[in-house]
Amino acid sequence: MKVLIIDDEKPIVKMYEEYLKTADIDVVSAFDGETGIGLAKAHQPDVILLDIIMPKLNGLDVLSKIKADPDIKNIPVFLLTNLPEECSGDKAEELGAAGYLVKAENEPKMVVDVIKKAIKENPN
Amino acid sequence: MDTKLSAPIPKKLFRYEKLVEVTTWIIVILIIFGVRFLPQKLIDNGQVYYLIGGIAAFALLYYLLVYKYFSRTNRLYLKSIADIVLIGVLIHLLKDNGQYFFALYFLPIAAAALSLEFINALLIATIASLFVIFEVFLGSMDLLPRNNLSVYQGALQIGMILLITVFCRFMAVQLREEKRARDEALAKQKALEEESKKEKEFMSLTSHQLYTPLSIIRGFSAMLYEKKLGELNPKQQEAMIEIHDSTKRMVALVSELLSISRIETGAFRLEKKVTDIKKILENITNQINKTKENKTVGISLDCPEELAKISIDADKIRQVVYNLVDNALKYGKGKQIKIACKQDDLETTISVTDVGVGIPKEDFEKLFQPFFRGKTILELDNKGTGLGLYIARLIIEKHGGRIWAESIIGKGSTFNFSLPNK
């Protein structure tokens, strides 16, 4: 199981990295969208966790780039953000996100559950 | 002079104005040239040249000077008077046949009435009427070649002039009014959209700023608490539990404050759909009964067999019911909780009853205010935010419904809300 985290907030990335490792999930992380897309192609993770508010390329732009790339478009992408769902939920769904998780409202344990469930449902 | 004229002019009115204006000129030109081909020589050559020269000079002056330096109102005013003078001269030159062309007067009058304020339009009409009186008078005195215009005909024509003025004025006012109402509605909608957009931007920024550090604290505290980062000694573990609980409370508080702000500022919209409310209640009951800690309490549902579907925002109503059940679980002393519903012709009422500590009567009103914490509630639990019932009230009121409490101290409480069926 391998997860790619794309988030500019370093402590958040560190926290999820640590947590996912304890749940036996390999983690690759990127602090910006461009690097994230590159890593997604190179590592072919099972799930991508994507932040929305990031400098340069925002999460929704990254999502539409991922969905437009045949190499990586089938990887389920979860938006893991601190924006309320009302702000970007509809847009994310339209762009083909697998889910929308608000970081502060979901404990890391729940995030792990969501990841495991997604991998189970999408075994490629 | 007239502020109303500075308001945007409806396109329709512009079209009418232009139509009348162009028609006037075409008819005048047709007459001037047309009469030349009649067997009778109605206007002699010299007069035709004067007329054409006059029109050309006026047109030149108008577009070079008047059009450039005069305000729209004054321009229209000048043009209307010039039109009337021109038509008067033409009718006069046409001698006996002039009476057949009298209707030409109506055109500049109509144009003036469409474009000018009532008082100015009336002035133009008066000038035209004076022309008629002048002609009747001079004709009767044999000072002008007779137009065969009797006093009776003159009066009829003046009557027509006034009627046209009033009618066109009325039409112009109507058109302007329509346009103004449309513009206002559009501007209002735009302002609302702008407001809602700004509000949303503010909300997303605020929640992002507040949530980001909180999510970091919450994540690391969860890791420490779950011993993912190694064993803690008992004292550290105790401290960790407090930190973890407080963070959860803080997140709940921020989330509720954000919800309230969204509702109060209007950035929050209901997405109403015709919904089977019974199904929602059944789902909630099953869900809560499934969780381990509630198994001992047990929630019963009492709903009539037939319950008509109603138009609501299902997610928001679910949130309200969860909130009421959550309170009942907290303050219900671990005893049975009952959800009931009933429906009449107008509304559907849902109630959540516990057999808990109860609420003093004087607190009933304040229960649904933000940050209100009842005394008995504070004794039982001090971890709530005091916002849940306020949010419930806002959601129910947004639906056009009402929410209220009934309680007897020591026996329990019932929280009810009703929603309009349509």
C-alpha cells in the first residue's frame, strides 16, 4: 500500500507520514502540485491525498491535471483540506475526486480507514 | 432639470423615438418632392428651395452645434419646436391642401412626449396648439391664404394634440418604470451574489487559518494518545487525554461558529428536496442504536404509518435531529429516548423526548440563544459549546418552521420542531 501526500504545510505532511507508517502504509510526499504530479507518475501510488490551498498550483488544478493524464487518472484522489466542503466540495466532485476530507474534523485514524477502504474497492 | 431623464433610457423607448423622428422626416421630404409631380403646382419652386435650404441649415446646425453642446433634453426640446415650425410652414405653403397634412403635427408631439418630462411635453403641445389657433385666427382674418380650417376643426386638432401628448407620456413613463424595476432587480441580485461570494471567501480563509494549526495539534495529539509515538508514563497519558479532548472541543466549536456565520450571513443555502422524513428518522434511530455505548439506552421511534413527503434539506434536518438526540443522550441519565412524529394538513412535527434531569421553565426561551448553558446542564457536563440548539433553531427557521422545548424538572424534556409541509 502506497499513498502520495501533496500538501505545502510541512507539519501536516510529517504528521500524516508518521501516522500512515504506523498503519503499514508507505508514504511519498510532495510540498507542491507540480512535484506531486511527477511523483504520482513515478510511484503509481494506490491513493493520493491532496491539499487545496497551495502556492502556484492549487489542489483543484492538480486534480484536473491528474484526471487528464492517462497514466495516473485511475488513482483515487481524496482532497484532504481545511476548506469547508461547502466551498469546494461540488467542484471537487465535478473534477472526479474520490472524497472530501476536512483535516481538522477527521482524526488521522479516520483518514487511514478511508484510505484502506478505497484500496479495497480499487485493487489496481 | 429632470433627474429621471438622466436614468438609463430603455431601448424600446429609444426605438419608438427614432421611429417617430425618421417617419416625420421621410413624410416631410416626400411631401416636398412629391407635390412637385402633381398636376397642380401646390408649392412653387422658390418656396421648395427655401424649405429644403431651411431643413438643410437646421440639420447642419443641429448636428454641428446642438448635438455637441446641448443636453439631451434641450436638444429634444429644440428639435420638437423646429419640427413643429417646419410642419406649420409646410402646411401653410400647401394652402387648401394643408388640412390633409395636419396629422403631421402629431409626430413631433409624440416624439417629444416620449422623450421629455411631462411639463416640457405639455409645453410643446401648447406651442403646437398655438400654431393651430394662430392659423385658424389668421385664416379667418384673411391674413393668410385660407386653409379652410374651421374653429371646430381647430379645436378637434388641439384635442388630438393633447390626447397624443398624454398617451405618449403615459407610455414613456410605463416603459421607464419597467426598465427601472428590471435594472434595480438585477443590481440587487448582483450585489447579493457579490456579498455571498465575499462571505464565502472570508469563511474559507478563516476556517483554513483556524483549522490548519488545529488539525496539526489534533493529529499529533491523537498519535501520542494512541501511543503511536511510544509509551507514555501514566501522568503523561493523563495529560494527553486532556489535550486530545480539548482539541476535539476546539474543533467542534470552530466548526459550529463557522456554521452559524454561514447561516447568519446568508452564505448558507438550503437545498430542499421532497423527502421521506420517516426514512431519515428510521436511519438515525438504527444508526444510534447500533453504536455500542447507546445499546443500553435504546432509542424508539413512534411514527404514523402514512406520512406524506415534505420539502426539506435532508442533510440539515438530519443534523438537527442528531443534535437533539445527542443532547438527550447526554442529559437523559442513560434512559430510554423517544423520537416521535406527527403530521397535520399544514405541518410535520418531530419531537425528541428524554426522561432526564429536565430544564427549569425560565430557561426555555434562552435555550435557543447562542452560548447559553443551563445550570443543570453545566452541572452534568461542561464540554458542550452551547451552540448546538442555536444552530438547530437557525436551520429550522430557515425552513420556515419553529422549534421549542417542554420540560418538567426531574422528569425529562421534550424538544419539538415543526416544518411546513409545503
